[in-house]
Amino acid sequence: MIDILMATYNGQKHLRDQIDSLLAQTNQDWQLLIRDDKSTDNTVAIIKEYAAKYSDKIKLLEDNCGKVGASMNFHRLLENSTAEYIMFCDQDDVWLPQKIEVTLALMKATEATCPNKPTLVHTDLKVVDSQLRTIAKSLWLYQGIPLEFGNDADRIMIQNVATGCTIMINKIAKNISLPIPKEAVMYDWWIAINVAKHGRIVYASQQLVLYRQHSNNAVGAKKLLKKNIWVELQNITFLKKRILEHYHMAKKYDPDAKLWSIVLKKVANKIAQQFR
């Protein structure tokens, strides 16, 4: 059984598309666990409608934690997951029909060669607009994702390579990643760092998610514009904010992390992207 974790907030516009795409998967051995972060629109009503119709597959997690933000919303869901395998789902994307099937097959193949290890599988995405029209065929190429960082926790500390809505982890990966601290920039980044340190990160090159971009994205796809990298490096306020975010997360993971090291790695990564 697979637990699919969906964190929602004011997602009424595209939520039905996403849930319908899960119901159309070629692999139906899953349960969808949803936690809403105090939406003010009809999101909860839509969830309850689907939960009533598909009571064996869709559950709404209701608690007294209040509004906690996107990363901690997924944290709450992860704490309540009991399945052997876990996937993360955004409220506004569309999963292509073989997403679960392909991801699970790679997960089991990896576990066969690396048994009893925390394992994370992730895939590429197709970037689309609010009407699902293609912006970029590959997020990895669009953003210049450095897949070679792969299983290097120190390098992933500087730039994540695994997009949350493409990820599947096994229960061992869940156990080593909890709790997700407030210092984590995002839940997927924290999980990737921990798995890279202790287990295996693998990827499938297929684009199995339509990654919808619109004005309300919590985290979106930003094109790698090489001509602007030097401008970003000169934007001291912006760069300082980013570096401090990374440093606080690194410090939580590794108390011996040094700020100067984070600075050098961040700048080196930006320069490397310029020539990639």
C-alpha cells in the first residue's frame, strides 16, 4: 500500500483535476491522505465530497494544529502515514497515468540492490501553465537541475534536486527524516538531505507530472537564466537571505556546519550553473 500525502490551502480551482488524475492511475494500490491548512474557499467541501464518494481511498486528516504552512502541513501528514511507501502530492498539478506504476517499479528495483536502506525515488516534470499548456517539456532542463548532486548530502544542502510532488520514499526514509525542523527550507529538501546521507536517491527521467504554474504557487518553476546569475550574485540582500536559510537548515542537520563553507558552496554552485 502507498500513502499519497496531499497538503491543501485554497486549492478549489484545480483540486478536482489533481484528485481525478490519481483516480485514473494504472496502479490503484494507494490511499490519499489530505490535510487542509485552514482554507477560506471551498477546498474542504471538495475534499469531503470526494472522501464520501471514495471512502476506502480518500481520508481527510483533521487536527487542532491550526494553520502551519506548506512544509509543516506535509510534516503533519508524514507523521500520520503508516504505509510502506509514501508519495507527496500538490493540490494543483496533474499526475500522468503511469506515475505511481513507474515510480514504484524503480523503488522496488533499488531496494532489491540496496536492501534495508532509506530510499528516495524522484522523476522529471513537464512545466505547464494554468490551462495545462506546455511551458517546458522538462523541469530539469528548464531550471538546470544538477542531477549529479544525487547522493551527496553536502551538495544537496546547497541545492535540492528532488521536487516534492515527484517523490516516493520508503518507510525507512520517513523514519530518519522525522521530525522535520522549522529550519528546513522545505520538507522535500530536508528529506533529500537525510536520504542522501544515509541511503540512496535515484531518479526516472520520464516527465510524469504536469507541474502547473500560476500566481498562487507556494513554490514554482523558475527558469535558469544564465545571463541573470551574475546579477543575482551582486544582489547582496537576496543572496544573504538565501544563504542564511541554507545555513540554518545545515546547522540543524550538522551542528558543525560553518557559515563560510555554505557561502563558498553557494557561490560556486551559481558560477557552475553559468557554464553548464
